[in-house]
Amino acid sequence: MLQAYFESIKYVGHLLPMSFLRIFLGYFYIDLVLKDWKQYIIGVGGYSDVFVEALNKAQIPSWYRLLLSEQIIPNWHIYAFVIIGLQLVVGVSYVIGYVVRPVSMLAVFLCLNYLTVYSVDREIFFKLLIACHIMLAWVGAGRCLGLDYYFFKRRRGLWW
Amino acid sequence: MRHFIVFVVLVFGALTAFYYNHGDQVKNIEDKKIHVYASSSFIAKWGPGPELKELFEKQNIFKVEFVEISDMAMAIQKISFENDASVADVVLGIDQFDVTRVANKIKWRDIERNSGVKFVENLGPAAVEKTFVPYDWAPMSFVARKSLKTSVSSLKDLLAPELKNKIALQDPRTSSPGLQFLAWVFESKSGEDAIKYLKQMSKQAHSFSPSWSASYGLFKNNQSDLVFSYVTSPVYHLVEDKDDQFLSIETTEPLPVQVEFAGIPQTCKNCEAAEMFINFMLSPEAQKIIMQKNYMLPVIAHVKEATAFDALKVYKTLPIKFYEQSKLDKWINTWVEIRKNEGI
């Protein structure tokens, strides 16, 4: 597996710049997990200011507002755990380059949520992030400097 | 697909195991910690927060953790949503308008004060308020440079043609000082006169900034000749900039007073420690820190003696009131109508 990891540079070296982007995004998500874990799970920040902001946002769809106020806010600690877990899945997957394609789709789903709840001034950032995730999924960024190359060599298919 | 599912399950499994292993340690730390919700200017390194925290932690076993709030209404909304899950033990920066406008959205604890705390006389009913404890205050007026050629000694003088577009004011919808000015006008003049005055004043205004700091920035950059601010602002320039060219204007109308309160939400986790923190804020040492860092007056007597604040004039002030929300809404709506008709 380790041999395949480095071998990938030789055979799919043209994906190397994408791998750097992937690893950087992985680091970004792991960093986010560390911050959110302290704030929401340990409980310092209690519950996210983002939701208060979101509920005061005029552009938010009414069904999403209902979901926030009826489901997510009353059970915030469970949802916070799930969100942090998903962020960790994205972070670890991007850093080691494992199951990058399906995880990218998961990351797009997370970003769509951020896009809805965060203030308008951060919209452009999340749109760019979505574009990055789609690019990573498109090229199969886990195949270079990632474990996906090992499985791709043996199994082929769309998952790697 | 199988790889993906196994990977997700593994990550969540590891996270759950980590959570259960560290939960007890976290609880022990949290038992000795109080969470204080305060504005960014209070907890900034140049604000009173860090010194208060250090002093309180020296005197007690409890640790203080500040949580920054950007807006009081949003902070209260957040505590209200969180309900029992809220970690807020103390909320700082509640002014007399917040007390009636937003604070009633959640339940607050009555605060037992240390015996022997003697509040300054100017605080009136604010000193005996059970659920909110005042920790600083200051009269508000217009601040100008000593070089200002126009003589101003009343609200009417502000309508002088030389001051057209030269006064920096705040938007009463978003700024507490802005609302103070509005309340001052309505308290000093009868209904129709107040509306007429506000109409004329809106021509004198350079702008209505969304916050006090934005309007004060305009004044400091010489874009306006006067700004509605705290009478303690000239002391700030004297101490920090060694500049004695600023003065606060005393008007024939008594000045409005801004008071900041601390409160303990009913959902507090370390309620007794929170009460200790608020009583600590009323100690002479803490009051001195708040005065010197926040540039507001202390709520207890004798603290400002032998400091730059001692030289401040004793201003004639309006009695402190907790206005009804309907009254405040009416004033704000009147102001909005006037601004609308001004075409802005």
C-alpha cells in the first residue's frame, strides 16, 4: 500500500497539484473539527451563534428555518456531534486520500448547509469551496499521493 | 461503497470513544469555570476583561472564560434557544434599554449583593434593581474640540447654521447612544417640539452611524465638529493621547445617563460563582480597572478619587428610567418617519 502511495506520483503525477489542494483542505477540516469540538461538544460556546444569525436571515428557505428551529436547535448537541463527525470524515479522507470521491460529495452537502446558514458575506467562500470539492471528485484526487491509487489499481471503478 | 461506509463508521466510532473517555475530565474543568458573555471591547486585551479575569482568578478557585457577543439582542436570543443547555453564567453590557427590550425574553436570577456596597447617588432606581447589577455608568453629551468656534450650551444651539452637516450622531435602531439621544430629545421637549427639533437636527447631522465607535471615528478624523458621546471621552484623550483639546459640552438640559448592568440567567451552571463574580465587579479594585479601561464612571463611591476622572465636572443629569418597550418603539418609528421624509 505504501509502495502504491508513492508510485502514484510516477503514474498520475499530473494530479499532484490537486493532491496539494486536497491535503490542504483536509488540514482545514481537521482544524475546524478541533475548534468546533472545543466550542460545541465541550460546551464553551454552547450552541452556535450561526443559527441565531440564520434564523434572522431573510433569505433562508422556510422549510430549512423550520428544520433549524424544530429539530436542530432543540437537539443541538447530537447534531453538533454528527456535523463534527462528518467534518472529521472529510478531513481524514482528504489527508490520507481515501474514498475521496464519495467524501467530496459529502463535503458538498456540508457546504450547501453552511451556505444556507452563514451570512451573505461568506457566501462566496463556500461557493469556492464547493467548486473545489467538485473538482476533487471529478479528477479523483485521492489517486495521487493517496490510498485511493492502491484500490484503483486493483478494482478500478468510479469510487476511487 | 463498502469502503466508504466502513470508513465513516470507523471515524464516528473513534470520535465516540474519544468523547466518552474525555467526558469526565471535561466536566471537572467545567465545574470550576464561569462563562461570562461580554462585548469584544470588554474582553479585548486593552479592555477591562483580561485584568478582571486575572484578579478574580487570583482571589477565587474559579476560572473565568469570556464568550464574545456582538449584539445583546442576539446573545439573549441565543441563551433563550439554548435554554437549559446554555453555558452563560454572567451577561455583561446590558443597558437600561436592553433591560426592557430584550432581557424579558429569558428568566434572570435575583442577585444577592454583598452588604456594604454603597452605590453613587446618580444611579437612582438602577442601584436597587434586583436582577441586574450596575457596574459602570456615564452621562452622555456632545463632545467637541476646544477650538470649536460655535458656542453650544443647549440642544437649541446645535441647530446653528455653522454646524450644518457637522454633527456625528448614531442610528437609534442599532446603537444604544443613538437611542439615548432620541430619549434625551423626547425627555427635554414636549411631543411636537421634539419632532420639530429632530427634523431640524437631521439636517445638522453629518451622518447617523450604526455604532458609537463609527461615529466617534468620524469625529476623530475631523469629519465632524461634534459627536454624541460619553462625557468621559475627553478623559480618554487626556490619558491615552495626552491631548487636552477635547471637552464635553454641558447643556442647560440635564444630560441622559448610560448605565451598564450585569445579569445572571436562570439557566446558569455555576450560579454561585457567577454571583461572586458580579460582587467582585463591585469591589473597589475591580471598579478601578473598569473605570480605567472602559472609560466609564465607577458605580461605587471614592474609586475615582485622585485619578483623571476626579477632575470631571458634576453634570446635571436626567433620572435613570427603564422605558417601556412601546414608548421606545414609538420614538424610533417617529425617527424613522422623519428620516424617510428626508429622502434618506
